[in-house]
Amino acid sequence: MNQVEKQILENIFDALDRLFDRECKVIDVSVLLYASEKALADSEIVPLVSYVAELEKLVRRGESEDIQREHALEITNELRVTLNEMLPI
């Protein structure tokens, strides 16, 4: 993993933490994951396509922020665990 890839993954991890702490919205995380997936398109470090698709569907359903947040945390839990194992503290 190069430095740029590492920084992108750290940004994703930070966004997931902010979502958990209610410091950002699901749409913010969704947009960041979309951009990150495009930036990492040539990399096979972490597949983000399914997370992007699931969060996009979730946002488009138009549920309340609290419900969206709960579902988004469930959807991204595996990603969070993977990033936690990959990234140094």
C-alpha cells in the first residue's frame, strides 16, 4: 500500500468514526466512499463497490437520519473492522 492509498483508507476510517459519533451524516460517508472507490479503482486493497452501492440505496430511501445512521453502521461494520486491522494506530 502506498502513501496515497493509506491516506484514502485513513480518511474512510475517520469518516466511519465521525458517523458513529454523530459528527457527520450518512450522505457524507456515502460521497466519500464513492470518491475513494474511484480513486482506488486501480487498486485491490479494499473493495468498496458494494459499500458504495448499499449506502447510495440507503440514502435514496429517504429515511430519517437516525435510521439511516443505524443501517449505515451495520452496512459498513465489516469495512471498519478491515480498516482497523490494516491501518497502523
